[in-house]
Amino acid sequence: MRSLPPIYAITDRASSGIDDHVEIARRLFRVGIRLLQVREKDWTDGRLLSAVESVAEVGRRYRATVLVNDRTDLARIAGVGVHLGEEDLPPAESRRILGDGAWIGVSTHDVAAASKAFAEGIADYVAFGPVFASPTKPGRSERGLEALSEVARGKTRPLVAIGGITAANADRVFEAGADSVAVIRGLFGQSSLEDNARALLDVARRRRPLGRIYLVGFSGAGKTAIGRRVASRLRLPFVDLDAEIERTSGRTIRAIFEDSGEQEFRRLETTFLEGTESLPSAIISPGAGCFAREQNRRIIGRLGSAMFLQVPWKTIVARLTGKTDRPLFRGADQARSLYEEREPFYRMAPIHVTLAEESIEEAADRVLAALSDRMEPGV
């Protein structure tokens, strides 16, 4: 059975106030959306086809799945999936046209119709709703969570809930048995498109056990600032290993280096690293030299997953210039040599995120998207 990302975005020009499906899609993909349907009732075929093809092109850069509402013909031309309503082509006909590899979803509005769609076994997912009252589903009363739960008990493939879903009620929808939630107005509410998408994505992410994530990289890569934001959004503990060593020892890292030598600091570092095993899930920022030691890489590999925050050298040196709290930073040339020495070890991390001049929130988006992409099967 194919899997779906938990948040399913649907573009809507009227709700968003944005008259460009490609712009909506690009902004959503950048934040972390990986499943998107282009919904358009008013455009000509040529204009809609051009938009769907452009959205699909952007989606490929993010390894996102794109579908178009209603139009099997345009889906075939654009090489995307299709979502079918009750008055569209039957799923069997769409499958014959699109082939086995294309995503096909169907809308259902009562328990019997959903059960029938699951029994037919043609569509890749079955959507059910409206779960709550929704202005995008005029004329249809809300079905409620109890009906959704009844549908979920008989599902044989992913169940998508739709209708009136927001970040405030999405948890209840998942608890009722939905595998994914389709959102339109939930993306285009009082906050910005990006903030609404972040809120929905984070609700879904918090439902999945993450384990321990170790952010590795050179000084100035943003491990602490980004790590704090990621942990806050996931509601997980954040551990800055250097800060914990300083707090417990009562000395700065520089003082430990000067008074006891680097070997003593590395011993403490390894001890504190092993101590993170007490946290079932956490975002952890080791010091810049931690991952360069084989013993520490083995510990991190046993306890969780390492993510390399890959930042251009010019950005790092700009951030480090004038800093006095890094004991091994004695100037740009010396730091560059140390950076080049350590970078091959950072690259051993199983997850890489490339960053440059993003805001902390945007960098957190990239980190969270990389984690989600790793945890969720490709669609």
C-alpha cells in the first residue's frame, strides 16, 4: 500500500488571494509541503495545463507529488496524478488512461461511498468529508469525526480527511483515523500562508517519534539557534552540549581548554554525549569538533541520527569574526584549515541540509523537511 504525507495542500486562488498556482505551490514546497493538488474551476484548458506543468516542475525539485483536480486528460499530458470527484471519470477509466504509476484519489461523502471506494481497490487513496463545515464545500453538511472513525475502521489504503480542517483541530482528525488531512482554507487563514503551513506540518510531525537528532557542523553553522527553533516547533528538549558542559563544570569552554587542555575537554564531551541517551527524543547540538572523533560518531550512530548543517565558508567566517568564545578560532586562515580538516567527517552524517543566508525560521523549515522526507516513504 502506498503512503501519503500527512498534510495534503490544495491550491485555491479565491481563498488565498494569490492569483498564481505556481507561486502558491512554490511557497508551500519551500516550507515543507510534499503533496499538493492544483484546484481550478475557471481557467481555460491551456492556461490550467501550463500552470499544472509548471507546478509539477517545481514539485520535482522538492520530490513532491502533484495532482490536478478533476482533469484526467490534463493529468496525462502533464505527467501528474488526478483527484476525482463524484461526477468525474470513474477511477477505473482514469487508471486505464494514466497507467499504474500515477496517483489517483477519489472524493466520497458518506460511509457507504467510502467503503465502496476502498472495496474497488482502484484509487490510491480515498478522501472523505467534509469532516467539519467548510465554505469550500457548499451544500454539504459536516460528516463529523464519528463518521470519519467509521470509515477509518474499514480502510484498506490511505484515508484523507477533508473539510474545515485547521492546525487547531487536525490532531482530532488524525486520532479519528485519517492518514492525511487535505487543507484549503486552513492554509489561507489569518496568518501567512507559510505560517499556516508550518503549524499544520508541525502538528503532524509531533505525532511521529523522532528519536535523537544531532546537528553537526562547524562553528557558526547555526546549530544552536536552529536547533532551539526546531525543538520548540516539535515541543522537544534541546541540548547544547557545550552549554551543558559549561553549566555543569562552572567554567567556559575556553577556560577548560586553557586550564585542563583539549584532551580533558574531549573526555567531558564524550561523557556528556553518552548522557543524551537518557532523552528518548531530543534535538542535540554537539560542539564543532565532536563529530570529527570516531568514538563520538559511533555513539551518535547508536543513539540517533546526525544531520550535517552545511553552510558556505564565507557565511561561517563572517559569523565567527570578532568572536572570542571559540578556543580553537585564532583567525580566518587557521579556522579555514580546521574547517577543511573536519568537513569530510561532517559529510559522514546520513542527513545533509544546505543552508546559506536563510532566517532561523526558514532554516528550521529545511531541517524539519529533511527529517520528514527521511521518515516518510517517497510518494
